[in-house]
Amino acid sequence: MDLYHKMESNHSCRNCDEKANYLMMTPIGELGFCSEYCFAIYMDLPVKEEGYYGLPKAEQSDVE
Ligand SMILES: [Zn+2]
């Protein structure tokens, strides 16, 4: 069994398994989130309305 079957090449939300709509560049690499809700949960931040944190949208230039 491969515990790391979801690697960087296929961005998915860090908090759930949805497709990442937001992508954050951090010192430890890219973190993807499907919504600011998941971002807040994962980062242990208060959940605010969508757009509050102003996360950068993931580039969707590569469509499968
Ligand atoms: Zn999510």
C-alpha cells in the first residue's frame, strides 16, 4: 500500500478529498484547499465567509 498516493502533481484539498480550488505557496510546499472553509479548518483559524482570507485561486490551465 502506498500511503502517499496523492502527491503534488494532482492537487487536492488538504482537509478533504475534493479538488483544490485554492493553492497556497508555503515554505513547506504548495497547500491546496477546495474552499476557504477547509483552509480555516486545516489552519485552525476561525471559519469566515468565502473570500475573507482572499486565498489565491489555483491555476486551471491543465484540464484532464
Ligand atoms: Zn476541502
